Amino acid sequence: MTDRHADGRVRAGVAGEPPAGRLRDHVQDHGLTLVRAHFTWGKDRINDHRPTTGVSSEVTHPLDLVQWIAGAGAELSLTSALGTRSDFSVSGSEVLDSVAVSGRLGPGVVTGNSSFVNITRKREVDFVFRALDGELHHATAVYDTPAWDADRLRVWRRTSAGDEELLALDTGSRPVAEHERTVVKLGRMAADVARFVTDGAHPAQPFPGLSDALALQRLLNTVEREARTTEPVAYFPGGRTVLQESDWERLG
């Protein structure tokens, strides 16, 4: 399986094409097992006037993603959570805004950090897998960088002659129509749902089921309940000024 042209150039993916699905296929096709996964997933919502449950609504994405790509049916078992609470939003003075977690997923270890006070948006997941022959496959996925719907995926293995690239995908290398900017992925998901409801057509990527949702919610409840936290951070001890938000890239 490869996503490179015959002359070795990186395949230019369609904007919004899911690198997660490509990586999951690679893992399954090559019988890879997880050794280690690490994620960094955050954005800036300081002084956000929208109500929020806190970082649980952000960390849910990488936790779900890692399990879907590398879990092979296993559920992530949390072993630690360390967090920070603050008044970053209008939802209160002690909302969990950041968390660092660790856990086990099948034979592998998962670590990561997620934050709503990350200043800059960052969505990255790194993996190390073991192949059937014992060799390691490395993978890195970067999402929504430098703009929404611009994703990159690279899978490689190290050899004495240097890195051998096994898979490469860049969805940001093709132009997107003005009316589709920032909503390519959302549009694809909405189209899948509409076709499923009206025609019973299978989606491009399988929908999660109730059991998936409940398992993930239990994990988020554990993070919120068991995270060890510092004293709350006070961003606005004198009260906040509600800003007119126009930068969707910042909040997205």
C-alpha cells in the first residue's frame, strides 16, 4: 500500500480526505500492534463567551482517534490524569482547561496532553507500531495545520540506508473553493449522514455506535473525576470583557 506517485512524489490528497482512515488501513493491512502513541491536541479559548464543559470536549477527539486507529477493538484504560482548572471561559472559575493523561491500549502505552488554553491550535498524534517481523513502523499525523482541513500523514520505517517512507498524504496541497473553506470535513460527514438516512447508504467511514459513545464518555468522566489539579488559574480576577469574535480559525 502506498500513497506516492511512481516518481516518488507525495500523493496530493483531496482536502478533507481522512488520513486517520488511511493510517488505520495501513495498521490492519500490515498486522501492526501498538507500542506507543502520544498526542498534543489543543487550542486557544481564553475569554471564550460560549459555555463549555471544559477540556473534556477537546481531549475526546485524540482519545477517540487513537483507539479507532490502533485499538484493534481494545479500550483505553486510564492510569493517570494531571490537570489545571481556571476561569478561562464564562462557565465558571474552576473549569478543567487542560489535562495530561497516560494509559494502556492493548499491548501499547498512550500518553498525551490537551488544552483549551494552548494559545495556538495544535493537533498532532505520533505512533510507534511493531510489525509482524519485529520491525518498528513510525507514524505522525498533523491535523488542521496551517488551516482547517489541511492534514498531513507520514508513515515510515528506519533502515541502515535511511528512512523508508511507506505512506504519505497531504490534503492541504489542493485548493479549496471559497464556500467550502473550514467545512470540507463537516460537509463530508453531513453528506454521509444524509445518504444513510435517506438511502441507507454506508458512510465512507463507519459511524460510531452507542457502545463506542458510552465507552468514550466513561473515559471522559474518569478524566474529569480523577485528574489531580493545581490551584485554579485566574485569568480575569477583575472581570472579563466580552470580545466580538471574528477569528474562526482561533476557536476551531
